[in-house]
Amino acid sequence: MSGWDHGGKTRQQRGYGRDHDRMRVHLMRTVILCEECRRKSPPRVTAGQVADHIVPLAKGGTGDRSNYQLLCRDCAAEKDAKDRGKPIKRKPTIGLDGWPVE
Ligand SMILES: [Zn+2]
């Protein structure tokens, strides 16, 4: 993984330094499950893998514990796309009759 080459900025400068790695380990030990999946209805039980900034650093979020949540990869990718203002691509759900469900 070449996480050090992002437009000349190091991970540290972007707020993803050693503290971020430590926070991820802490969240995986204490929170364990994806928080977004647990908020869904019905709740899903998914192992969290990504330490996510609730308010993105680019939008003034901090590296405090209160601005972190633990997400699974799917939820993190979804939130990331939302934070960047990109439309979320969803796989259409196919109904029993073989047609996509709205
Ligand atoms: Zn999730």
C-alpha cells in the first residue's frame, strides 16, 4: 500500500498518522461492530474495519474520539461517496419476478 503519496502530503499531514491507526485499533477492540449497520432497520451485525471521521477532516472535523465512528468497508465507501457529493451507485434489487424493485 502506498499511503504516502497523496499529492505530496503525507498521511500525517492529512490527519491519518499514527494517532489515526491507534484510534482504529481502539475502535475495533471497543466498538467491534459497524455503527452504521447497527443504525439500519433492521440492524445488521457487521464487523467494523474502518475508523471513520464523522465530520470529514476536509470539512473541519477533528481527530478526537468524539469525531470517530467504526464502519465496515461498505458503509465507509458509501459515506465517503456522500461526503464527496458523488451519487451513490446501488445495485438494483431484483424482485422475485426478475424485475428491479424500486
Ligand atoms: Zn456497515
